[in-house]
Amino acid sequence: MRVFLTMIIAFSILSGCRTGKTDIPFEPVNPNAREEVYKLLDYLYSISGEKTLSGQHCYSKEINSFSDSVFAITEKHQVVWGADFSYNNLRLTMLQEAIEKHKQGNIITLMWHQRAPAYNIPEGISHVRYVMNEKEWKDLITPGTRIHQKWLNDIDEVAAGLKILQENKIPVLWRPYHEMNGTWFWWCDKKGEDGIIKLWKIMYDRFTNYHKLN
């Protein structure tokens, strides 16, 4: 679990205005990070090497089935609650549950199995596991292309959901494009400055500078 938490902190955009400094060893990349972001970071740094936080990922179709199962077995609730930024009418349900879980004291982490923003994907092939060719990837990271615009539309829809959490002062451990060192998702194994690094920077710029997610 310590390894998992280190990963999501290192690769997170925390959506959460800052009113005072804390003694955290590393400042967030975003200079406008909100007060709730600092409070969460301060807590995580304060327990580093001392405590382990347990967590459970839940799917939007069964929003609490796994966390409820853990409680039934252990009679203890996990402090970290996670879910996926789904694509359908379940998204609002997930966001509402995230708000409730935060009220109960949970730390919220959200992942996103984004569909490949490509065209003409053969029928029967998973849009998440589709392997983008070199030209498709180049178009993806190039503003003004059709594929980039399709990706941007997805990003803007997600931003609308993250804004709901920001309005409720909920800091989020946001972790899209997970397992990027693997080979099973369309964003996997994209090395170099024009690989996942470039896509991540474009995403950060859109969320932070355009949508003001702090």
C-alpha cells in the first residue's frame, strides 16, 4: 500500500485557495493549489514511515460492493476510497458517492479508463486496449488535429466532473493513464518526450490553466 500511495501522489493533479503554508517537504507543481490540497499532503507526509492507509477501488456499476465486502469481513472501513471516471449515466452517481465518502472522512482517488481518441477502430476491439499507431499518436499530441480535438472533448467532460468535487472542497488523487509502463492500454509504453510525458503535460495545462482546476 505504501508503494501505491507513493505512486498516486507522484502522478496526481490534486483538485482542491491556499491560505497558509505548511511544512510539507515538496510544494505542489500548481502554485494555486487549494487549501484542502495542502491539508491532505500535510497529512500524508506526516504519517510517512509511521502508518499504512488501506483502500478499496470500486466500480461505478457496483459503487460500494467491494468496500462493503471488506467491512463485512473486517468490521473496519478503509480510509482510501476509489472509483473510475465512467462514461455514462453512472458518472454522476460516482461523483455523488465521492462527495458522501469524503464527508465520512475518506481520501478520494479517481482513475480513468479513457477510450482511445482514435477513429475507425475495428468492431470487436476494446477502445481502451486499442493500440494507436504512430500517426494516430502524433495527431493526438498535436493541437488542431481531429484526434486531438476528440481527446480534448473527453478531457473537458471530465473537467466538468472534477469541478463538482472542487466546488465541494474535495481534494482528489487523480490518476488517469495508470500502468503506463505496461502494454495493455492505448497510452502504455509511450516513451520519450513525445510519449506519455507530452500527453500528461497537455492534460495538466488543460485542467489547470484552462479549467482552473487547482
